[in-house]
Amino acid sequence: VLQLLPVKSLASKLVVKRSALSLEKFLKDHYLSGTPVIISDCMAHWPAKKNWNNIDYLLRVAGDRTVPVE
């Protein structure tokens, strides 16, 4: 498994945090170099972010049902 991970990510002592990082910036600044990053707020615009926190919405679209989890 260690052979699949970028070498620099295993040796890096500093992991930066970036807010709303674009795909282009992620690829250029982190993916290609193998530099680890914590990405926050990249899905703030997704409708699910608002809708899935609304119990009335969930009841309207999913109803009162049990979903098995395995």
C-alpha cells in the first residue's frame, strides 16, 4: 500500500488547509507534487448541503422508511 502513496506526502510534516480550492489549483499545487492538503468548503454551493440538513425536506422526499445498513 505504501508504494501507491506519493513519497512526499509520507515525509511531509506540514499539511496545509485550503478553503474552496479549485480543481485546477489542487492539481497544480498539490496533486502533481504529491503535497498533502486539507480542503474545506469545496461543496458549500451544493444543494444537498442545505437540503440534507432540513428534516422537512428529507421527510418529503424519502418519507418515513427504514434503510438497512450493512
